[in-house]
Amino acid sequence: MAVKKKPAAAKPNKEENAQLAKRLARADVTVNAVWALLDSLLADDGLAAQPLAEKYAQMSGVYFRKIRNGRVLSLTDYAIAVDLCTAARRALRSMDDSLQFADHPRGEALRSVAEQAHQVLMEHYHLSTKPGRPLPP
């Protein structure tokens, strides 16, 4: 006697897989954009005057190198991407607490990267909300 599979169980799994793939793709785009900007700032000594921002940017680099092939392809990579975005937001906040970067020559790029990183952090926050947990930086 053959065991019948339930078709209803497959549908939510497909939806969950599709949502996971979208979340990983968004994190991948964000991680690469964040690291490209921070790496260029580190290479140009754009953070030399701000040692705390430089340390957080270097920590973002450590997280970026932990992600396999620089691509967010799994939940493990996603967890590392969240850490990278947290370190990046801290670096950006130490540069300008308001995240406006009005006097910075790359102000628009910095604002864009700050918003992208914040979106990844908020998405992660909503997925793993625990009572009393503080909002991401």
C-alpha cells in the first residue's frame, strides 16, 4: 500500500522557501554594497580620522570574509550578514549619529548603505522578536 503525500503540506513549504530565497537575495545585495563602500573608505583612509568607525568597518570586513564566496546563500551566511550589517551601522553611526552625512563627499552612498543595512536588521528583528528585545542600531 502506497503512502499518499499531502499536497497542502507542500504549498507552505514552497512559500517559505521562496521567502527565504528573497530574504537571502536581499541580504546578499546589501552585504556586497555595504562592504564595497566600507572597503573603499578603508582603502582611501577615509576613516583614519575616526578610529572607532575604522574599527567597526574592519570588523565588517572580518564578517564579510566569513561569508562563503562573498555570497549569502544559507541561513549561516544570513546570520553573518546580520552581524556585518550591525557592525556597519555602528561604523556609520560613529561617523555621524544622525546618519545624514551632510558634509561627507560620499554622503548619498553612505545614507543608502545605512538604510539597506537597517532594512536587513529590521527584517531579522521581526523574524526573531523576543519580548523586551531592543531595536537594532
